[in-house]
Amino acid sequence: REALEECALRLPLLSLRAGDAAAALEQLRAAVRAPFAPSRPQACRLLARIAHILQYDPAAQLAYQPAPPTPERFVPASAAEEAVLASLLREQAGEEEAGVYHDLLLAYSRAREPHGACAALERALARHPQDALLWRQFALALLAAGRHDMGLAALEEALALSPEPLLLLLAAKVCLNHLGRAGRAVDLARRAVEVCTGLEGSHLLARGHHALGCSLHAQAAGDRSTAKLDLHRAALASLAHAAALGLGGFLLEHHTALAHAHLRDVDAALRHCRGALALNGAHADSWLLLALLLSAKKEHAAALAVCRIALGHHPSDARLMYVRARLDLAAGDEGAALRGLEQACRLVREAPAPAARPDRDASDSDADSRSRSMSLASLDELPDDHSAASHDTMFNLPAAAFQERQRGFEVDRVRLWVTLSKVFRENGQLEDASQCLAEAREADRLHPDLAHECGRVCEAGGDEAAARAQYRKALATASSHLPSLLALARLNSASGDLVEAEDQLRSAVRQHPAEHRAWFQLGMLYQRQAKHAQACDCLEVAVELEETAPIVPFS
């Protein structure tokens, strides 16, 4: 028996050395089905050889011929399916080594079955709870299956066993782009920087600073306190540190441009934005940012030209159409603006609905999720960097470089219909405006922009009580919604309730320190209250901010 088992292992090796992978596979299959019933250890070795040939031998993969299907038993339809079956039989035979699960993971990845990989790795971790590599692969399988909250928990288990910088950066990426936990992302990125400090080579350290800058920027986008600008400055410092360590690329240039834009250093932002486009002329977000920066310099004709060029590269980008329409409105060309908005509405209506994102941590911010989604720096996907252990599995650990997958400045159906309503309302066409709002209501009846525009239409129709109710509804949905805060303050000021108006305007400038409209309205209120020194201060800030205000807010 021992001699037969030894021959069953050696004969396929001879076939492989002769370059006949198909013969080796058939010999191994015959040995598994042998009448003398191989022992369990021998069966596991035979099955492991089958799986390894199917997974690592390109000639075997190319020459694979599935057996004819039969109703009596399962017949694998591909090399990947047979590799999965062989690894599952090894597990069923009682093989307890962690290697069987690594082979099973690779087999499932080849078969594009992340849910099967999750189940297999969960069984593996029940036997090997201290295996850091299994926790890492389990986390990546969960992420591939779209289970990001559980994936983050598995990453944290892996980090507790082995605090690798790439794992820390991947966890930060998951927090930012799938769970909306900017504060947690900042903590993880800082840990990555600490771990990388002092290591030989500056590549990972530079990646860590880049990730920290992105995380701080996302935290600032959702912050509604006086610390907002400090967070933007800290983000810019981290990005500059990454550049000083030799990290380059169009994404770093783009993110640095965004940080300068939020700090209203428009000239520096333009320089970095053009640098990003010089490195990647197809980057839609950089084209969009360039148009906004030119509008901030009041160069609307140049911004319109940029939108036209960008739409030549990206003809179905609704964001560019929306910005172009806003620029047309500023130039007084309402016909062109209406045509652009209608075209953008058609595009957004036909586009597939985005997947809903999980709830965010309350500790990060109480800001409405829509306001955070407007940031141009929604920093998503990590590019693939395959590991040596499993070079082509779809669950490999990505490299620590942040990229956009979902664009940050999103134009949804509600925003487009609300803008159309605004055009009709300002022309006195209230019935047409109401029809636009009905379309917006079908998309999202709880959107704060929708409630605010409904209030403006009610005001135009002379119903102030209904307008107030709509503004309060918008603030109930998003407590920091600037247009509704300003509208309520304006109504309260007109009715003589100056104390309430002042509270609302002070709240507006505290939560939106870069918004010139809030500072201007507060300055005018102080002037009415004969607080001339405070009025001068507010109006000076308003004038300074208005000089660099884009046609659409950067975030």
C-alpha cells in the first residue's frame, strides 16, 4: 500500500517535469478514486497537488477541459471550481493546517466568490484564532463581499496581532470611503505615521502622511465648529510633508490644491491643480476644481471654457454640466443654463442609483451626510499591489495610496431640479418652479435643499408661515444647512426679532466660517443694531471672502 501511495505521488511529478500537466491531473484524479481507498493523509496530499497544479500552473489552466456534466454528481465547470472542490475535500478530510485555508482562499478568489472565502476563513479562524495572516485575509474577503463594517472589525483584530502600516492605511481607507468615520480614519493614519517613523526608506511614511492629509480633509468637510480651518491647515501640512518625502503623482497635487482652495489661497490652489492636470489630463475632478478656482478669481469666461474642454473629455459628467449651468446663470444666459440643467437631469435620471452608505459615527460629526458628500476630496479606492503569497487573488492587500473612486462633488437629481426651480422662481414662473420641486420630491423628499427651495417658492407666493415651516424642516434634517439658517434669520430680522436673527447668524458663521453670505448678513444686522465696530469687522471679512468665493462651494 505504501509503495502504491508513493507511486501515486511520484508519477504525476514525472508528468509535470515532462510538461504534460493534463496527464498529471488525470493521474492525481485516478489516485484519489483508486479502489484501494487512499488514507486520509494521502488523500489530502493528492488533493493539495491537484489544487496547486490548477492554481499555479498556467499550462494546466489553459489546457483545462471540464468533464461532461452528469445528473448524478457535481462536475466542476472550470479549473477554479475544481480547485475549490479539492480544497474543500481536504478540509472535510480533516486537514487542520492553516495552509488548506490559504489554498481555499486563492481558489475562491480565482472563482470570484468572496462569500465562500468569508465562510472558509471564518472556519479557519475558529481553529487558528491567533493567525494574523488569516485575520488579514478574512478582512479583505469581507471587504470584497461589501461587508465593510465587519471588514473593519477583522482588520482591527489583525492589527492587534501585527500593526502593519499597510493594514493601518487600509483600515483608514475603509473608514473614510465606506463607513464615513473620518475621525477614526485620522487616528489610524496617525498610527501608521508613528509606525513608519524611523523605518528605513520614506515611501511608506510619505504614504502615511498623504493618508493623514486626506483623513483630516474629510474630517474638516464634516466639521461644523471653529476648528474647521485648523483641520484644513493640518491637512495641508501633512500633504506637504508627503511631498517633501518624495511622494508625487497627480492625486497628491489634486489633494494639495483642494487644501489650498479651502483655505482660500486660490493662486497656490491653481498652481497645484494645473500640476495635477499636467500629470493626468483625464482627471475629471481636477478639471472641475480648475473651473471652480477660476470662478473664484471671477474669471467666469475662462471657467466656462474649462467646462467646455472638460466636457469634451467627459461628456456625461453631470457635475461639469451643473457648474457650467451656474456659470451661464452668472453671465445672464438663462437659455443655455436651462438647456444644460435639463441635459444633466436626463443623465442623472438614467444613471444607476448609488448604493446607500452606512450610518456615520456620531462622534465624527452631526452634519448631514449630503453636505459631506459634496466635498471634492472624497478619497476612495486603493490601487492593487499584489502580495507575493497570493499574487493574483482579488483579496490582496492594496497599496497605501489614496485615490478617488466616488467623486466627492456629487450632483444629484434634487440639486438639479432645485436649481431649475430657482431659475423659474426668479422669473416669476411659480407654477413651473412647483413642477420642478415635484420632480425633486420624487427623488428625495427629505433633502434639505428641497425644503429650502419650497420655502423660497412659498415666500414668493406670499405665504411666510409656510416658508418658515419649510426652513425649519430643512434644519431638522440638516442642522447646519446654511441657506435655511440665512433665510430664517432674514425673516426674523424683517419681523423685528433681532435677537433670534443674531443667534441664527452667529450659528451660521460659526459652522460656515468661509461663507461670505453669512458674514455679510450678520454685518448688516449689526449695523441695524447700531453695533458699528462689529458690523465693520463682519463686512470686512465678507468682502475678503467674497473675492475668492467660487460659483459653487468647494465643499
